[in-house]
Amino acid sequence: MDRDAAKQAAGEEAATFVEDGMTLGLGTGSTAAYALQAIGRRISEENLDVRGVPTSFGAERLAHRHGVPLTSLDDTATLDLGIDGADEVDPDLDLIKGGGAAHSREKVVATQAERFIVIVDPTKTVDRLGNSFALPIEVMPVAVTPITATLEDLGATADLREGDQKDGPVVTDQGLWVLDAHFPDGIADPHAVDEALSEHPGVLDHGLFLDLATDVLLGRPDGTVDHTTA
């Protein structure tokens, strides 16, 4: 399957929802990058007046590259539209995000968006969250051991995410670490896991995005896009 073609189809379709005067949440990752590129092209060709809030350092750099003006939640607390990818999407349009370790900022931005469009390729659709992708949890280093114990109580095993081209753990844009929780049979009760982790001291946030997505755009390799709304 040509995943890049599917990602591009979803990203370019998401850019068609952008209107003049909007404030946008700008997602992180390879699929969101296609949306950012398409938004930048529309700004250039149609002289759109939009502003975006990036969800990571990477998204900020891409926005600059494609000519997308930036703002912040300090200046614009409510966003018209958020666009971001996902690592898993279930039939209820609930998500796991955090493959790029930007999920905490992504969730803040998504929560402030009046409409949150999620863009994915077919490999990201699942019957149950946690079936194919670990649940990321952004944690304070001092809390790794107690949070690991909590995850074990929830039926998961946890691994500290290691750096790809460095020794030691991945460090997020907030200076924290990431635990990846593996649920052998998927997450039977995402809301219970959400509650347990959200109340745990030392957790900044986790990658369960529940009841946030308003739209999912599923790009396909032939360039078509399936649109599902909540």
C-alpha cells in the first residue's frame, strides 16, 4: 500500500476546511505535514489570512517553511479548527496519539479547537485502542517507577522510550520522559485508563484522546478520502 499517497490525500483534504480569518491548531507528524504544506500553498495562492498554533517544535519549523503565520494560546485561547494525525482511531473516533512524543501539547491544542479534524491512512484504523500501538504517557523522571506499577495494575507493561540516535531516554519538548504502555489485548476501558493516569501525580498527560475528534478523514492510496463525523 502506498501510505504516503494516502497520507497526502488526507492532509490535502483537511486543508480544504480552512477558511479566511481562521485560527488553526497545527498538528505534528508525517500526515499533518501534508496538511501544513497544503495550507501554506493556499495562503500563497489565495492570500488567506490565517494563524496557527503549533503543537511541537517540529510543527513550528514546518509552519515557517511553508509560510503559515503563527500565534499562541496566550493570544488566541479558542481555535476555529485543529488538524492533526493519529496513531490509532477506533470506531467511536477515539484516538491514541503520541508516536512523536508531542501528545501533551497536541491535546491542549485539540481541546481548544471548536472543530478537530483527524487525518489518517488505513493502517491507523483499529477495532480497539491499544491493539497495535502502545499508549504513550509523558511523565516526570522521578515518577517512572510508581507510574509503571500503576500501569501493571491496569494490565499493561511499560517501557521507557529510548532515544533513536542518542543514549538514554527520549526527552519531550517539556523536558520530560515517555513511558510506552503495552496492553496485550488492547484497552478494554479507555475511560478507566484515562481517569487512572490523569489522576496520578507525575503524569503530565497521556496519548488517549477521548471524545475530542469531530471529524476523521481517512485517506486512501488512490487519492480518495472517507469522511466520518462524530
